[in-house]
Amino acid sequence: MLRLLAGEAARRFGARAAVVSGATCLTYAQLDRLSDEVAAGLAHRGIRIGDVVALILPDGPEFVVCYLAAAKIGAITAGIGTDRPQLLAKLDPAIVVTVPGVLPPLAGVDVVVLHPGDDLRMGGLRRAEPPPPPFPPDPDRHVVITFTSGTTGPPKGVLFGDRQLEAIRAHGAGARWGVGDARLVTHPFWHMAFATRLPVFLQTGRTSHILPRWDAEAAVRMMRERELRVLQGTPRQLAEILKTGAALPALTLALSSGAPAPPELVRALREKYGVPVCNRYICTEAGLGLGTRPEDPPEDAEQTVGRPRAGVDVSIRDTGGRILEAEEEGEVLLRSRAVMSGYIEKSLDRWVFARDGFVRTGDRGYIDSSGRLHLVGRVAKEGP
């Protein structure tokens, strides 16, 4: 799927910027061509369908090129980032792509080191030839591994395949092409917010602006210079932006994701910028979740994380698995066609999957009489 989307995005959008990082601007046409050449290079090194390509890279164009290249030959991308290289021990990669100073020498592993300022030469990975021919479609083929954040336990590798990415694409883009606006990327590229939504970015033609590292002042400068209309981030990031006191005159919407935004933050954002504020909720394993909408009453985003998105089922259950009624507190479970295939450590699956395909989020909450989900804390930890 990603191979087809990348080619069609290059045809439709061509010279439009796909990824902007500092002085580097990668267009959709360049992204497709470079990922073709890196796909040829990976195949030349013996990477095959189902092999794991580990990316221990900072956020930037190189990450996106390598991710698409791996997908074009049926390999699985495992995005790690440069601040958690120890997660490599959880994988059995056929190749590791990284930058200097991150990894110690690794015996028996093909390691490609990309050097800063090499003008996307990709450490010799590129080959000026077409990639291998397309392979037969398989909705169960794994595409990407994204790790949980590790805030509530050791990070776990979560597998998503074509089936889940297609469900996310259909929800986020549908049949629409070219309707994406430019955004400042506030989550790392290894995070599920980017790793599972690359199909949406390709289809909508969104331009992703990247900061070398998160900094509220730098984020404000970029928002103002690029006239970005949507402010998005975690509650912590949004609170830091508010503290700068800076005006964002082009803003039309604010989106909070990750941990639920507290009521006072939602009110402060709305009062400061005069725009609707949406509160979104998801867990990595679920793929899709809930959220408030710009047209909802303001109190929805202040008090709740909204209603399920199309195709998403929510269930509140007690410790014995009994389904609870409205207003009763219990664990939040989610189900959709975007739910992960499983963990890379298969023994952990039994702790997260219910028998009917719902995944346990570990969050505690209740659904009110209007169908809105209220989160009230975490459930007692069970399992790893």
C-alpha cells in the first residue's frame, strides 16, 4: 500500500514539500525517487520480505525515506530513535541504519551509518536503479514496529500490518487527495502518531515541519514563520507554548493528544487563541481512538475525551471482564480494524487482548449518558 501511495503522491503533488527539516526540504517527487533507490540498495544487501530494518535515527527526511524504502520491498521498519538504542536488543534486525555516536560496534549485524550533511546520499544505501517488482498484496503482512512510550512500564514493540494501516488511512483520508495542511510534527517519528499515519500524510499531501529537538520557543517561531494553522502536541508541550505568551495569528485549531488535557489547559488555549480545542485519546495498541470535534460544545474537551471515531468500539469493564453500564467506572477497552497485530514478544499478547478482540488500555474511566468517555486514572497493574 505505501508503495502505491508514494507513487501516486509523487504524481499528484510533485514539487510540494513533504518533509522540511532546517535547510533541507524533501518534495513528494524526491521522496518517491529516493525511497525507490534506497529500496534497491536494501534489496542489493539481501533484505527480503519480512526482514526487520531498524532505524536508530533522529527525526528527519532520512527516516521517512528509509521507512518507505523498506515498505517498498516488504520489509518491516522498526523505528527506535536515537535516545532509546537499548530497544535494539528486542529485535533481530537484518540491517540497522543509524548516525554516528549512537551505537557501540555490533558484531554480525549490517550497520549503515548516515553522516550529517551528506545531502541525502544515505550512507551509500542508494542505488540508481528501480526497486524490485511489486509483491502480491497481503493484508496480514507486517509493515512497521512502533514502541510504546514506556511511561507505564518497559517499552513494548507493537506490530502493525497493511490491514491496520489501511484502516487508519481510510479513517484519516477516505477518498480525498491533497486536503492536508502543513503541520509541525510534535511526536517522534518512531511514535505511532507518525509511524501508523504515514499513509494519511501521503494521500493528503501534508507538509511535515520538523524541529531538531522539542523547544517551545522554537515551535512558536516555526508556527509563526510558516503560518501554520493547527497547533498540536501533548498537554505538556501545549502548556509550554502557552507559557511563552506568544501570539499565533494564523491559528484555526488546537489539538491535544497523548495524556488527557486538563480542563484548565483546554480553557486557557481557547481563551488565548480564540480557536476550538480538541482533546484526543488513543493507546498505541489500539491504532484508532476517540476525540472531541471542533464543533462540539467547549465543555466536551474540558471534561471528556469525546466519543468514539467511526469504526471504533469502546467498552468499560470490571476486573472480571463484565461489561459495565453508562456512568459505571471500569477499565477502558478499544476495538477497531486498526488494532495492532500483536506485540513482538508474543507472550505479552494475552495481557492486552480480550477474547472478543478488544485491547485493554490500562486506563480507568466511564461513559456518560451522552456517549462521551471520561478518564479518571489508571487501573491496578496486571501482568508485565
